[in-house]
Amino acid sequence: MLALTTRADPPHVELTEVPEPQPAPDEALVSVRAVSLNRGEVKRLPTDPPATVTGWDVSGTVERPAEDGSGPPRGARVVGLVQLGAWAQRVAVPTRTLAALPDETTDAQAATLPVAGLTALYAIELGPPSLLGCKALVTGASGGVERFAVELAKRAGAHVTAVSRNPGRANGLRELGADAIVHDLEPEGERFDLVIEGVGGASLSAAIRRVAPNGTVVSFARSDEQEVTFPTSALFRDAPGATVRGLYVFPELQRRAGGGADLARLANLVASDELHPRIDLETSWREPRDAIEALLDRRIAGKAVLRVD
Ligand SMILES: NC(=O)c1ccc[n+]([C@@H]2O[C@H](COP(=O)([O-])OP(=O)(O)OC[C@H]3O[C@@H](n4cnc5c(N)ncnc54)[C@H](OP(=O)(O)O)[C@@H]3O)[C@@H](O)[C@H]2O)c1
């Protein structure tokens, strides 16, 4: 079968012939229709061992159901998540990270959901038990994860402030539910019950200074790799009881027995027009260069999707 495998030269992937995947008993063989690009996997392409079949997010059709009888049947349209191997014509997906798709959710929409949608969902679930009437702040809000976070936080009843440094890329955030959009996060100002911090570095430093007493900062990004500094009084004196929590989606999925049910929740929200993946660029996997470069250069506002055609 064909797959996008890593290589040293830009765009750091090429379409090559690779062996078929060999599913374990609890894995379904999925014929891939679309994949989405995530900053993390794209950033590490140059340092991955050459000839690796990479990729996390996948949508497609079940070609062979799992031997142990778990998961959707043959022919079902599905969305799933793997730690390696999604950028291929076929991939073995553990059924605990696989969900059947409603007819209304397209393959491209579904492919945006696994890493980005689940990270946003879990960031919100690490916050207060109810967001109704709470103040939420989302940094890096033009990004793939953060657009989902804006919309999910608004749906949960929060007043949402979005930080996006580039007015052009902030396009569409109001429609997703952002009540306020700011281009820079000042270290002083209104405080937030939940901060979904999607940038790292100076943005996380500023965010910690803006958390409310008993509030939560969820940190999951290092797009900005600078070290984080803040006066300790920003927490113990100005926000007693506040916590800073780290979120890494893969161990979080293990803790939650796979995340398949959560993927189904997200896919159903898309189907009922309550969650709106923003696909800024969709192209064939035969021409991945533009999508990869655009993501790394921060020219994508939302998600980039490759059709596996
Ligand atoms: N821990 C986890 O499990 C997990 C899971 C998913 C993603 N992530 C990480 O979370 C971050 C967001 O993911 P994503 O898919 O939403 O990425 P993305 O689509 O590239 O969005 C990141 C956003 O951050 C903003 N940003 C601000 N300062 C930046 C900087 N110095 N470098 C790069 N971007 C900067 C950019 O918006 P403006 O330039 O418009 O302000 C950009 O839209 C990434 O770092 C990703 O690797 C972590």
C-alpha cells in the first residue's frame, strides 16, 4: 500500500510503498479517506527516523473489523486516533480509540476531531465542574485545538475571551462564540476561572497572572518554547487555590479507556451543527508540501486536512 513516509529533505514526507499493517486482535483495519495535520506531528517530521509512517488523526471506512468483536462493523464510516501510521491507505486502529460516524459528518470534518477536538474537550473537562456563568480565556485561539475550545466552552455556558495576535487569523472566532477577542494578553486585568493555554512561553506567563482564585490554567502547548516566568504572588496571593494543570492527550486517552466515546460525542455535535471544525486548507495527500509549510508558517487558521485519494 502507499503511505507518506518521513525523509530528511523538505517537505520531510514522500509517498512510498510500505507493508500492509497487521492489526492486533483489538484493532480494526481502516481504509483511510482523510487525515488532518497537527502541529506536534508536523514539527517532528525532520527528526523522526527516515521511512516512518507517521500520523495521528484518521477518518475512513472499516475494511476488516477487530478480531475480538469490538468496535464498528465492516463498511462503517469511522473516525480514530493512532500513535503512528495514519498517513497511509490503511491503518490498524485500536477499537477503544475508534468511533462510528453519523452520515452528516464528512470525512474531512471527522479527521479534524481526534487530537485537536479531544485536547480541547479534555482541557475544558479539567476546569470547573460547570462552566455556566464562568469566565474562560483561550490563548492561541486561531489554532486548530483552540477553535474547538472556544466553541465548546461557549456551549458549556462560559463567557469566552479569545486571544489571537493576528486579526486576519481571528476570522470566525465570534461566530464560534468568542464574546471578546484580544490581540495581546496584558499581565493585569480581569481574571478567569478557566484558562485554556494553547501557546506556552510568554503567553503562559501572562495567563498565570490572569487566573482567578480557585481557577484553573490548563497548559498543553509549547508553540512558544521560551521559559515561563511569573511572580509566585500571582498565584498564592492574587489567586489562592488556583491550579496549573498539564494536559497531554495520549496518556489522558489511556486514563479514559481510549476516548472512542468522546470522539463519538464530538462527531455527533458536528452532525447536529453544534460544533464547527474550521478546515482552512484541504488538499490531496499527493501534494502535502503546501499544507505542511502553511501549518509551520502559521498560515492556517484552524485545521489542514489531506484527502487520501
Ligand atoms: N499536549 C497535547 O496533548 C497537545 C495536543 C494538541 C496540540 N498540542 C499543542 O498545542 C498547540 C496548539 O495546537 P494547534 O493544533 O491548535 O496548533 P496551531 O493550529 O498551529 O495553533 C497554534 C496557535 O498558537 C498561536 N501562537 C502564538 N504564539 C505562537 C508561537 N510562538 N508559535 C506558534 N504559534 C503561536 C498561533 O496563533 P496566532 O499566531 O494567530 O496568534 C496559532 O494559531 C501546539 O503547540 C500543539 O503542538 C498539544
